[in-house]
Amino acid sequence: MHAADRCRHLRAAAYGRQVGSLRSSRCFFVIFVHVFARVLLWCIMAMPCAADFIPRAAECTSYWSFRARLRDVDHLLTGEAVARPSEVRAVPAPSCGHGFACGSWTLRPSGIIEGSLQLYVYTVDSMPDSPMDVLFIAVKVAPGQLRGCLFDAESKRETGFFAASEVPWSRLACRTIRRRAVREYASLPPFSLAAHPPLRAQATPLRLEDYRVGAQSPVYYIPAYFSAAEEVAISSQLTASEHLWRSMRGRRVQECGSSLSADGKGLVAEELPPWLQSVCQRLQRDGIFPAVFPPNHVTVNEYTRTQGIAAHADGPIYAPVVAIASFYSSAAFYFYGRQPRLRKELQWDENTDTPAHKPDGPPVECLLLRPRSLLVFSGSAFREQCHEVRACADARETLPTSVPLVNGHLANAEQGQVVERGRRVSVTVRHLLDILLSPESFTFTDL
Ligand SMILES: O=C(O)CCC(=O)C(=O)O
């Protein structure tokens, strides 16, 4: 090889090496910057939550996996919990049944975390009517690790113990749940037990027991729950939301609080319009809905003077209570006999546009629903009995003589009386089970 060629070759080789090393150092630099940025991002996102149990930012939400062992319960209870400053909400894993718990916590100067929870654990078949009130104390045993004991709120007896680990933000598997939790809980107003007293507390201004009617369990009829002025205001809200009505067989309907997800497989939560939010707030204030099952879904039905709704029960997607407000016209409301396992039925009857339940035998009780009244029912009346508002061809309804009229004293009515029917609007308020809202996010991993 000539000297010039050798020189060219060497220069080329040197240049090549230089280009190569330049390429690899640039690549190294890009990777370095990328990794550094990710670590920095991870630190920024994880630090306020993971470094300490006490969230530093007011809106900080931390996410936890827990295992609990309860006295008298054979299996280990596992699940997920979301903590915000002074508030905690927990959802047991589906393998432990469904349920929900929420409550509050505080940090004592001694470093002990103290709190209280209202706990429901249920299956579709068995729905507790009142929550289990538990107290807990916990200590941080390592960063992001808690150990604690549970106590029965009434007897103060220890009922179990638990361990909770914070799920770091960076764990891929938790992202969906995190996103859901952040979305769901960020939209809720700050929770305080004082604002939502437990069911058994006597702090509510309304004494529901005064309005209990009939022999079935438990049905309440509250006359004039809404004022005449409120009824007029609702009329203008309905006029403003004219475009939301959907025509169904025998009635028009507005569904508020959830809608079908884009893939059609589930439901996604939607904010209720302000007028319905204030109706729901009042129902919560009056202790009609337990704190852990806040009203989150409303069906507004509009009937002409001759229309009604076929006998049905509300299906297992709601729990554990329903409140029906009536406006503008009276109508008779029938309950049928108990049919255990009724709500397991998930079919839809296309002919009546109601869940496909068939009552077994004649009605057992009748109520006259006056305008501005509120009907509330739960327990077996909600789970095991069909209800109905009958269509009425001549818009004149005769209250039956063969079926007990259980609220005659509160509705100023008697058996055999003829009641004129006009256009009627009912506002049916329920709690749609959380588990149905974005079900894909309920992919729990046991610890
Ligand atoms: O209009 C009523 O009073 C009954 C409504 C009802 O049963 C329902 O919305 O499921």
C-alpha cells in the first residue's frame, strides 16, 4: 500500500472511529438524559406520597394495598385503599366479596395514626343494611409500610389486625387503578365523618322511623318532602333539559350519573346536573343514604296521565336503598310479595323497558304517592319485591280495597277512593355500585 493510500486509510479509519465514538457517546448521552429524566420524574411524582404516609400536598392521594385478618372471618381480607389528607376509602378485592369502607384518619403527635371506618362487605345475595363501625390504630413500621389493629366501635373490642403497603406510583400494574382512584376521588368533595354521620347516629334532622309504613321491611313514605316552590323550580330544570329525554315504552326517561362506556361493556361515571346534586345532598344530609353508598345515579321518569311502569325490581347493580320523589300528580304504587333471589335477574324486558322480573302472585301493599312526597325503601322491599305504577286508561285510578293501603294516614287517602291522574314526574335516586363503573380497573393483585 502506498504511503498516501495508507494515510487515507488511516485517516478514514480514524475518522470512522471518531464518527463511531461520536455516535456511541451521543447515544450514551441520549440514554443518560432519558434515564435521568425518568428518575427525576419518578422522584417528583413518588416523593410526596411514598416517602411518608402523611401526604405533603393538600391534594395528595396515596394508594395502598392491604391485608386484614378479622375475628370470626376465616379468610384473609385483601384489598385496595386510597388515602387523602384525613380521609380513607377502601375496596376489598372481589375474591373477598364486594364492599366498600370509608372513614377518616388523623396522625397523633405520638406518631400513631388513629381513624374510624364504616365497613360494608357484601355479595349480591347478602347486602348488609347497616355498616360495621370500626376504629383503627396504625404505626408506620418502614417507609410506605403500616401495621395496625381494628376495634369494634361499640364494644372497643379488638376485632382484627392489618398490614398495608403503599403501592408506588411507578408500578405499571397500578397505573390504571391509580388513574381511576385519582379521577374518582379527586372529584369528590372532601369527606368528613361529621358531615356524613354514621347511620346509627341521631344527628340527622329527619326521623325516618316516623314515616315507616306497612308490614314489609323497610318502606318509608315522607309527605311534602319538597316544597311547592321547589316543585316549580324542578319544572324549569326539566324544560331546560328537554333534549335529554329518551322515549321508552310507556314513559320518557332521563338517566343521569353514568353512561355506557365507549366499548359498550361497562358504565362510566358522569357528574349529576346541579339540581340533582342538591337533591342527592339533601337525601344524604337526612341520612337516607349511608355514607358509603352515596347517591350517584338518578332516573327521571315522566308519565302522561295514562301511563305507568310495569312491575319490576331494580336489579343487582344498585345498592342498598332507593328514594323516589314524586311531582305534579298522585299515583298508586304497588309492592308485590317477596321473591328471594329476585334481583339476580339481569335480563331486560324489551316490551316494558324495565328489568325482566315477573311478580309471583297479586300485590301485597299499596301506597298513594302524592306530589312532592318521597318514598324510600331498602332491605327485602328493595331486593326481593317487585314494584309497579299501573297504567290507567281513563286517567282515574281507584285505590284498591283488596290490597292494604299502608300510607293512607300520611297521604290523606283511603281505600276505594278515586284519584285523578295527571302528568307525573318521578325522580328515582340510587347508588350504582362502584364496581360497575370502569370494571377493568378492578384487577387486584394480592400482596
Ligand atoms: O315512577 C315511579 O314512581 C317508579 C319509578 C321506578 O320504579 C324506577 O325508576 O325504577
